[in-house]
Amino acid sequence: MATAPFCQQEVAWLEKHRPREHIALVDIQARDFNAQVYGQEFNAMMGQLHLRDSPGKWYIGMDASRALYAVLGYRRLVRFSCLPGVHSIMNAGYRFFARRRIWLGQWWEKRQTKC
């Protein structure tokens, strides 16, 4: 199964991020990963970012991104993304990107190699 290049870049950035101790990254494509252990379906997890906080609440899609960036200290960006109008646009943009992330990443990589 293909891994989205943008997702790889994001994970690499997260691994270097200062408050990294507040997050645990899980590779859902690892052989020993079982989505059902978490009460989730693998295909759903592949389709959108899933984040579970320490009490066990799940955040999915753009809400997961907001929760993650809030933990990492980007609260102004999160507040901006929650403004009326911006919230809907960000959610729609996330869904658009999530559905096309592998194709967009491959397209981007091809463009970079041509330069």
C-alpha cells in the first residue's frame, strides 16, 4: 500500500518537534498494527487522520489536526481555523486533500524531480 509523501514529511516534522513527548505516532501500515484493537476500521484510518487523546476520545480528520496542533502549541492557528466560515472551508479542504493525498504527493514528487 502506498504511503502519501506529504504524510511522510509531516511525520518526519512531528518526530523532530519540540513537545514531541506529548504525542505518540503509530504507523498503521506496520505489520503488527490492528485497527480493531482501537475500535476502528483500517480503511477509515487510512482515509483520514485519527487521533486519540489520553482519556481515549477520538478526533478524526481536521478535528484531529486541530487537536494535534493545539498540543504542539499552535493554538492561534487552531483558533483561526475554528472561526465561522474558516472552519467549514478548512474542513472541506481537509476532506479534498485526504481523498487525493497519495495522488497529489506523487504529482508533487514528479514536479520536484523535473526542476
